[in-house]
Amino acid sequence: MRFKDKIVIITGGARGIGAETALKFAENGAKVAIFDLNIQGAKETAAQIQRGDGTCSTFSVDVTNREEVQNAVEKVFREYEKIDILINNAGTLKDNLSGQLTEDEWDFVLDVNLKGSFICSQAVQKYMVQQGYGKIVMTSSQAAVGAPGRVNYAAAKAGIQGMMKTLAIELGPYGINVNAVAPGFIETEMSKVSEEYAKRRGIENFTEYKKAMIQRNPIRRVGQPEDVANVILFLASEDADYVTGQVIYVSGAPVV
Ligand code: NAI
């Protein structure tokens, strides 16, 4: 119960890494609020948490919409009178080679991943500053070091690292730690979208793509949502009180 009565906001908790993270926080005593576009999925995660006697509320929020984010954050604060932890997990892809990438594809991916994480971090900041305590965990990606066909996503996920370090410096004096996880290939609905991307590189289907990823990985497996959730929980816990401004790659491989 290392998060007993901690109030945690998780964006993108309707499925994948976000859902697994929400479940783990709840199992450890936290009260969870999920912000997601996919309200049906968010409610399914909440129902799973409630079946285990946990507490979870859901909010239909587009993280790129400042008003929706602020309203939901205020509701969480009114309900619990504090916000301890923010997990910026919502993310999306729109792959294309840089020569063909449209402005809309660029804006969409930068808005959801980078601006969305900023809007949410800004919205919780005043509450965390007032209470002199907070933990913010961002979700970057191994793609931050460069990934063909993902110029928009790589820019967003590298941008998240710069933003995270800046927030860590600005907010440290107020008792707020800001860190990031950078997952490698994690088996979720999002990674299935990569099939298209794999096809362009001559790999036939998702199974073949996965095999190729496993062969390249020193640990010889792809990642699961739980692998990332465990590290997010560590960074949000008191065990990481003296850790801030750091990126932990959760990729089963050194990242250069
Ligand atoms: P996913 O696609 O399974 O889940 C993403 C969640 O974010 C969904 O519930 C979706 O509805 C929500 N979401 C998307 N746009 C949103 C918006 N504008 N407002 C609110 N919610 C929104 O993805 P997955 O795999 O669980 O990824 C979670 C995070 O991890 C993302 O930030 C992703 O970029 C990152 N990541 C994932 C990797 C992977 O291999 N799966 C690798 C590296 C990073």
C-alpha cells in the first residue's frame, strides 16, 4: 500500500500502458482519476479497479484542450483537496517519411504528445506548488533518439525530455519531482499500428515485426505494459524522492 490515499491523475488510462499503470496504483492504495478521449475504455479500467475495491473516477478529456483539462483537474481537486501525482501517458502516432509528412500529421502528433503533456503539467502545478509536494512522470520514447518514419513522434518525445528537465529545475524547490520513462517496443494496441511502418521496411505482418524486434533485443523479448508501469510507480514513489530530471529507458536494451 505504498500509495495509500495518494491522488493520482493518469492521462490515457483507457488502455495499454496507462490502464496497467492505473490498476497498479489502485492496487497500491491510490485513488485514481483517468483522463481520456476514450471514455468507454476509461470506464472499463475504472470498473476493473472498483471490482478490486479500488477507487477510480473517469473524465472525458482531450489533453490538447486546455479548458477540458483545467475543468477536470479542478474537479479532482474539489473532490480530494489535493493532487499528489500526475502521469502524462496519453500519446499517439501518425507515421510518415519526413519528405511526405503533412502539416496536419506534424501538428497532431506534437499536440497530443508534447503540448498535451505540458497543458496537464501546467494545470496541476498550482495545486502541487501550494501543497509543497508533487510527482510528475512524463512518457517519452526510445524514438526520442531518432526513428525513421517518425519525425513528428521523435520530435515530440525528445521535446518531452527537454520540457521534463526544465520543469524539474523550476519545480524542485517546491517539493515537486519531474521525471520520464522512455519505453521501447511495448506490446499494446499502439504498437500494432507499427505494422504499417514495418511493411514499409519489407516486414510482412505484426508477428514478423515482433520477431525481428525480439531478435534485436538483448533481453530477447518485447516489453509489456507492466514493465513500464513498474518504473512509473517507482518514479512516483517516495523511493525516488531524490531523483528528478531523469529519463529511464524501459526498452530491454541500452539506448545510444
Ligand atoms: P495506446 O494507444 O494503447 O493508449 C494510448 C491512450 O491515450 C488511449 O487510451 C488513447 O485514447 C489515449 N489518448 C490518445 N490521445 C489522447 C488525447 N488527445 N487526449 C486524451 N487521451 C488520449 O498506447 P500505449 O502503447 O499504451 O502508449 C502509452 C504511452 O506510451 C504513449 O505516450 C506512447 O507514445 C508511449 N510509448 C509507447 C510505446 C509502445 O511501444 N507501445 C513505446 C514508446 C512510448
